[in-house]
Amino acid sequence: MKLDLSVSWMFILLSVGDFGITSAFVTPQLPPSPLTSPSSHSHQPRRCRRLLLPGRTTKLPMLTPSRNNLKELEWTKPTDEQVKHWLKQYGEVSRWYRQDVFDPSDWVRSRRPTRFVENIMSTWKSGLIRQISFYVEVLAAVSAIVVIYNNLHAVNRLPFGLCKFLPMMKIPLLPFNLAAGSLGLLLTFRTNVCYQRWNEGRSAWGKIINDSRSLVRMACIWGQSYSKTATPALLHQLGDAVCSFSRSVMNRTLPKSEDETNFVKYCQSHVKDEIFASNLYNSSHRPTRALAEITAILVQMDLNPLHQIEIEKMVTELCSALGVCERILTSPIPTFYSRHTSRFLAFWLFFLPMALYDTISGWRHFALIPVMMVLGGFMLGIEELSCQLEEPFSILPMSRMCEDSIRAPIIDQVERSVQQMEESENGAASINGMNGRISTNDIIDGLVSTASLESIPSHRKIDDTENNNAKKKSPQGQNCSNSFRDEI
């Protein structure tokens, strides 16, 4: 009997395929496949092609989704109005206040013995809790509904006699225990990967800082020996170009509505070369435009080929750091992984009150509400934490790194090198001027003094020289000779 039923279901499926009912799930005009029967193309429409599996003669319908349905899987780009609206919400505004830069005093504060008490007392002030507060409230409402419904059902006080038709809201706890391990793995993997992305972004910016300083330092120190080509003006242009590169990377990794106005102000106030400032602002890819300006300035300095190669290595490293930042920005964790994790967590939490109803019996089961709020806050907080770390640039202190860690030391190095070049030029000019101001009287006086020294007898010169050397070498001997003369 079971065999007959399976055969009948097989014929039903084949007949449905023959009538073309599955055409809604079949991609039209599919390319020929080596598994497709070539003889079946002549008498069957393209939408009902069959697959001939190896070792089988039964023709099965090839069920594939249509391209119109697959378009729903594409990531839809948000509009500018949506981005501006989302940037005004608390979660995005608070990211600007998470750009922490520590000094030794901040590390001492982070190790204070009262940190646990203070962190617990400030739980409701936490930005992470505020961000997920709506979902925690919804979870508390679901828990309250479950508790009230089950309590009324237990005393048979549901309206309209619903107790006879509706069961109590209870689910066995075993499925949640089995699913907890998988959910924990999903959350752990997502959190670890998001932290790695943050760490990689910070490492890329650290490389930008170090290579920018090294590039300007080598160009300024080596450029002092090329005073004819490495002029102070070129050094100032090089410093502005290197600082503009880091500022352009910051502008590229932030939304235009956040940083475009500030970038225009930066070009107007910090970039002295107006042509370069205009080209930088109008460029479609501003960081590479800044790198091109750096290379052009280095070519104008006409450095030693070995020095040129070493500095160009720094420029290449800056380009590599830019590539790391762009890769992190444009390549998120696969969106289907993030969506599946969020759905898994949401269903697990919102059905959990039904499983914990019998377990938590205090206060007539009303203790389930605060328990679910605390549990949901921490579980949703882990997911929100990973979401905040996935895009690291808006929580990195890029503005302070551009100004304090890059621009300040670079401008200081350029000004110090320019000052040394000016001092060396002034010193050379003063020496040449002194050589030109030697008069004939000085020459005659020098000749007279030389002649007077030559007129002294040679034996007296030798005696006086020996006496002077003895006096310099032995002050005690000088004192003894004086006392001996006094006795005589």
C-alpha cells in the first residue's frame, strides 16, 4: 500500500510538471545542460525541461526559482533621506562619543577597584541598553501576556469560556536547550569577526600614521642636502599632501552627510596650494589623488635614486593601508549570516517565556518578566555590540589621529627642516661676507706679527716652549719651582 501511494504521488508530480504548473518556479530560457536530454527539447517547452540523472531513466522536473524572485535577495541601497534620518537617531549619534583615546591617567581610571559597582549602577545609562530598550520592552510585554494568560487559564477565568478551547501557553524547555548551543556559536563567531574587523581597521590607521611620519622625515632630512631642488616651498607642499591623504581616507570611510562640509573647510584652511585643494575636492577618489600629488612632489625634489626608492616604498605602504580600509568598508560580514543570526535570536527569546513559565514560579510567575528583561538585554546586547563593531571607522578617533598624530608632528618636522635650511644658507652667506671684508691693514698686522716671532732666537723659543709645557702638565712642579726661587 505504501509503495502504491508513493508511486501515485510520483505520477501526480509528473503530471503537474507536464501541465506547466511549475512554470512559476522555473527560470525561462535556460542554457542547455549536459544532463539535459537533447531529444526532449523538440517536444517539450523550455519551462518543463527534465533532468536525466546518471543511472536513472525517470525524468524529474527541474525546479529552479525565477529571476524575479531572486531579485528580492539583492541588497537595496538606502536613499539619502533615509541615511539622514538614521544618522539623527541615538545609536548613530552616540558613536561619535565612543571615539576613545587613552592616556596614562585613563588607564589608571579603568583599573580602579570600584569599577564593578559603578558599571552596575550605570547600567540604565548605557548607550547599548538604550539602543535595544525598545526590544527589551517588547520582550517584557510578551512575558507579561504569557504570565497573565496562563494565570487566568489556571483558574478558569478567561472570557467567553476560552479555557475549553485554548490551551495554556507552554512549550517544553528541551528544544531551547538544544538550540542554545547553536545560537551561542553564531553570536560568538559574529562577535569575534566584528572585533577582528575593528582591530584590523585600527591597525591600518596605525600604519597610515607611522608611514606618513617616516615619509616626511626621510624627505626633509635627505632633502636638506639637495638645496637647489628641495626648496622650503616643496617641503611645505609635501607636508600638506601627506596630511591631506589621511584626511581623504577619513572622508572616504564616513558618510557624505557627516563629513563633506568639514572636508571642504579643511581644504580651504589647511591646504595652501589652491590648485591642489581644488583638484583634491573635485576628484572622484580623493586618497589616490593625494598619493599622486606626493609622488609628483618627490619627483620635483630630484632626490638620490636610492633615497627615492625608499620613500616610494612608504607611498606604496600608504596605498596598501588605504586598500585595507576600503576592503573593510565595502565588504561586510555576509548579510544572510547576520540576518539569520538576528532571526534565530529573536525567535529564541520571544518564545522562551512559554518554556520558562513552569520553571519560574515566584510571585505567581510574575518573576518571569524581570528575568526575561535581564536575559534579553544581555543577549540582544551581544548582537548589538557586534553590529556596532562591524563598521569600525565611525567609532575610531580618526579626526584626532589626523590632527594630533599626523598633522602636528609632520608640520613640526617640515618647519624644523626649513629653519635648518635657512640657518645653513645664512651661515654660508655670513662666512662669504666676512671673507670679503678682510682689509689690507689686517694683512699687514698679520705679517708683522709673524716677522716678530721669527726674529726671536731659536734656543729661547725652545726653552720657553719647554717651560710652558712643563707648567701645563704639572701645576705642582710649577709651585715647587717658585718656592725654590724664593729660597734663593
